[in-house]
Amino acid sequence: MTLPAGYYRIDPDIRALVAAMNVHGFRTYASCQGHGFPVTKLPPYIAFVCPVKKAALLEQRLRQDAESMMPRLLWG
């Protein structure tokens, strides 16, 4: 994936996810890949703006994956 100009300021380990969220209509404005050991010292995050319905759908899909017997995402 080629990243738009300005993405060099985003932590490298979270850059592709931030770009994907922006492409799909989640307007991001802050992020961090997480730092320190354990990562819970400063956990990763992405702050974004979108319509409430879109955020609710994202939450539903993430929860379904987290609770799945065969999740597709890596939950640590």
C-alpha cells in the first residue's frame, strides 16, 4: 500500500491501519503504536471521527472477532 504524503509522522507499526481507516471513511487525527514493555505502559490507540452508526458497526465487528472461536485479528 502506498501511503499519502504526511504519513511519515505516524508510528510505523500503526501506519497501515491508520491509512486503511482513512480510506474507509474514519477520519483519524491522532495515533500511537504503543511504547514500552509491557506495551500496556503506553498502549496503542487510534483516535478518529465518524458517524455514530459507523463507529457502532466497527465496534460490533471487532467484538464479534474478539469473541470468535477462530478470530481473524491478533488480540495480543
